[in-house]
Amino acid sequence: MNKSLEAQWEAARRMMVERQLATRDIVDERVLEAMGRVPRHQFVPEAWLEEAYGDYPLPLSDGQTISQPYVVALMTQLARLTPRSRVLEIGVGSGYQTAILCELAAEVWGLEIVPSLAELAAERLRAMGYRNFHVRVADGHAGWPEQAPFDAILVAAAPRQIPAALVEQLAPRGRLVLPVGEWRQRLMVVEKRPDGTCVEEDLGAVAFVPLVGRRADAS
């Protein structure tokens, strides 16, 4: 290991946390610490390595992206995870968000529709020492019903409408965090009350790749 290079990556990661996250509205200390631990540069394509800690998304294969660090931190914070949380992630992509979730939750189930991305992400996460995750190739609209209910569900791509299956798979007090929309996307949080009803919160405009697969009805 090149200690000098690792020190440079660590400094870049620390700067990312201090300038892009802590100076904005990321206030959850556990989220900030996780973002400071996970080496984002190990999840980006080699061609974009120098941009690994930039304040913007980066391209992956098959038209997919690795989300902007701020967006990863914000969605994670909105999920309100505890060390006991069971989490479903839709759109594993590079595995970066998965790693952040593994740092904060008890167990993570991830769905990715692109087989090559799913395989590479799982290999990368295992090589990094994570053991509390499961990845499979599947259409995210349907969720992972046999593992439900989940305390949190995070979706890294935008469906046209909120998939009813994902709402159904939330545990009481569980939170679904996702972008919704085709041309004008909004970041939404759906929280399930103990009586089974849900409350939706609109947190403003965002831009994500579309959630590919079958079209789901709104909840």
C-alpha cells in the first residue's frame, strides 16, 4: 500500500465531509462518520478516479451513475437508521451507498437490475470486509418481499410513481426515501405509521436516472 497516496485519499475524504456535508444540512454524526470512513475512490471507474470526492455524480457503465456524495449522505440521513435497522436498497450500482448502509445498519439487502454492476459491487464489498449485505439481480419495483418488512428503503433511481410494493414492505415507522417522477423529479420520504397509514413529505427537486423495469402503480 502506498501510504502517501492513502494519506491523500484520506485528506480528500475529510475535505468532502467538512466542506460538502457538514457545512450544509447533514447533521447526523453517524452519517458523517460513515462518509468519512468509506473510501469512495474505490467505487468509481478508473477514468474518473481523480474526481472521486467531487461534489457531483459520476458515470458508471450501462448509463448508471454513482450519486453525488451530498445526495448519498442526505438520503441516508433521511432514512434515520439505527444499528438494528434492516434496510432495502434499490439500485446498488457501484456499491458505494451499500457500504455506507452497511456501516450504519444491521443488515442490507440490495437489488440491481444490471448483472455486471451487481456482481462487481458484491465482489468489491466482500473484498472490503463487509458481511452484512445481500445483493441480487432483480427489478427494483417489486422490492424483496420475502425479506420484508424493512425499517428503511432507499431508492437510487426514479420511478414514475411511488411503487406500492415498496410501501407495503415497510415496517411500522419505516421510511422510504426515493426520487419520483419522469421529467420533474422530487425527492420524497414516505413514513409508515404504526396503524399502517402513510405520510409523504416532498423535499424538493432532484435529478436521478430512471428506475428501469416494469412500471408500478402508485401507492
